[in-house]
Amino acid sequence: MAKNLFNKVWDMHCVGRLSSGQDQLFIGLHLIHEVTSPQAFQMLRERGLGVLHPERTFATVDHIVPTASQSRPFSDPLAEAMMQALEKNTKEFGIEFFSLDTDYQGIVHIIGPELGLTQPGMTIACGDSHTATHGAFGAIAFGIGTSQIRDVLATQTMAINRPKVRQIYIKGELQKGVFAKDIILRIMADLGVEGGLGYAYEYTGPTVSRLTMEERMTICNMSIEGGARVGYMNPDQTTFDYLQGRRYSPKGAEFDRAVQFWKDLASPPDAEYDDRFELDASSIEPMVTWGINPGHGIGVTQNMPRVADAPEHEREGIKKAYAHMNFKEGAPILGQKIDVAFIGSCTNGRISDLRDAARVVKGRKVASGVRAFVVPGSKQVARQAREEGLDRIFQEAGFEFRGAGCSMCLAMNPDKLKDDEISASSSNRNFIGRQGSPRGRTLLMSPAMVAAAAVNGRVVDVREYL
């Protein structure tokens, strides 16, 4: 049987086998931000090392930046210190930095693709768990820790074990009101948050082929929530059309040659896989999480599970989820009240996400007592939203339209839940404390579902609003 894309790209970038049994993998593109890189640069200084290939590393600021006002210095001294450290490190080591003063600042996993830095066949590393986003382009993209950031800066390589590959084959037509976010939430509900441990996920099939690049990025983004090391899709004409003309994409005849190479990377029909999972997309309805991990997801018309009906090994986790969420076993998620509506993140902060939400919001008002805000994933997304008038639609409805950043996805900035507020969120994690309050509660859903919840003050079925 033939090689799948993952093993093709891995073998092309494998420098050698280490005594530990790990492979030493060359990293074609390294993305850094302000939170996980300062310690790595300090490690370089302590060892008297430089950055081997600064032209292969690009930096942005996203996690700690406030979104309501981005003037300097930041009101949070720690955030300002991180910002200054990144400015110093990128200047000292000759790394291009998309700062707040540029037109290209934004969440690292949004600006990489929109600038054309992310390309098929690459190995990509970043000190952020959602680096799998870039796999939507046929790249192999890893989230890494600080010591590995140091290794990539110093050697442009990293030590890593090769995972197995699971093909996730998706067929069928999506219902109205069902989005890419619902696909990945359904996959995690079916396979669990540990189902992907030891695997790379290849998403393929007729449904995937019909998705836009932004939809593909949403699915790959949350592969890590399902336990997978990597999530990727095969490049096709949709990929090539998206990349053509972008700032760092190949140009002219070079682009044509690149496309021929990219086409050859795709997994052939007889490719070998270690496992296979099939999903009928027509069976998916809008999804909502009810618990404390992204695998705690159900269709919007379904009831929350009963502890006694769950497998034995899941019962303690479900009990813990109910204790935190203060929900009742077997109750419907439909009609659950919310306090906050958040549209943004590296999962759903792209222009298509904002368009989907604006279609629901237009002509309506945010429900009384609900805090609602939209945070574009990058300055370019924000600019396009303004050109299309989306910012006015949101503001007239009662949403705040903020500056680019990670915002309430992880709350390493002023955007946080208060006390035991319930958030309808288009982000990627609903862990306890994730959105800034140890008592806060998060319901993950698509941007359109968040918009519908915002104007109703409760969880509703977005299919009734489209």
C-alpha cells in the first residue's frame, strides 16, 4: 500500500533517528508569540547560542493583548513585560515580528494562513497547542513546549515520536445551520477527548472536499482537543486558490511548480492507515457542550446524559461536570440561559465566522443582561469586517466589536468571565477556569449558535434563525 500524506511529509523532513528512538525532524516554519517564547530565548543566551534560521521564524502577539484598548503600555504589568520581551528578542535575533504597529498582527494560527506562510508539505511548529490548525493546508503542524521552542530556534529541528495515522472519512451533506465547528464537536463526542492519543488525524471524504479553507482550519484546529497530535487534510484546488497571491506564497511560475509538488503530496486512494473512522455528516445537528471538556457535546435538541447510562470509566468525570456546571442529569440543553456571548478565537475568529454570526444578528438585539462581544482573529479580519459593514451590524445589535487577539478563549488578558457566569463561546476549550473564573461555565458552539444565544439570552436552535 502507498504512503499517506503524513508519512510522505514526515519522511521528507526526517534528519535522522536519535538514540532515544525518536526522529529528529526538520521544521520548515516556526511561529512564536509572547507567552511561550521568552524562556526559550533566555535558554539560548545562557548557552551562548543564536537562532540558526531566523528567516524561518515569524512572531506575533495575541494571547495577552487587551482587545478593548490596545494602547501601550498595557495596564497589566506582566502583559507589558511579555510584550517588551518579544520586541527585544525578535530585534536581537533578526526575526520578523507582526506587532500591534503593523497591519498583520493577530492570532498566530490565523495570520500564518492569511499571509501565505502556511503551505502544503511543510512541517510547522509553534508553542501553542492549536498549531494543528495549519494542517488544513496539507502541512504537518505541531504544538510544542518551551524546551522544544529552544531546540527549533537553535537547530531548526526537534525530537519527536512518529504517531500512527487514523483516517477520518466524512461523507454526506450538512444540514442547514450545521457548520465545521459542529463536525469537530461531533467527532469528539463520538471518539472522546482521548480517542486520538498516539494518532495523527487525516480528515478526508466528500464532505471535507466541499469545505472552504476556513472551515477546514476550524476542524483541524480542535484535533488536539480530541487527543490527536496532528490533524490535517489533503491539499486540493481549494487550497491552491486560497494561497495564490498571498504575501508569502510563491509567485508566478514558482507558484505553478509548487502546485505540482503540492498535488503529489495528497494521500492516494490506496494509502495505508493504522485506523479508520467514518462519519455521516447528514446526521449532525448543531452541537453544544454541556460539561467540562470538549467531548461533552450533544446535539442542540438532545438531553444531557444520565450518569447511570454512561460507561463505568466515564461516570466520575460526568459527575464532576454536573457538580461544576450545576446542570441536572437528563435535562435539555435547549433553553439553558447564558450571561456572556463570545465570538472569536483561533477556532472561529475568521471573516466567514463573523459573516455567519452577523446573518443571525442582523435586525435583532442582544438580550437584556447578556454581555456580548466579537473579537476578530487578526487585523486583516477586522479590516475586512469593517469594509463589509459587519462591525455595524454587531454594534447595532448590542455587541462590542473589539481589537484582534485571543481574548476570552483563554483569558490571559482583561476579557474574563465573572463568578459563575455561563458563556456561549465559539472558542475551543470548556475546561474549569479556562475563561478566567474558577466558577465560570462555558458552552462551546458555532459562531452562528453563539449569535442566536446572544439575542435570546439562552441556548436556541440556530436552524430556526437562518
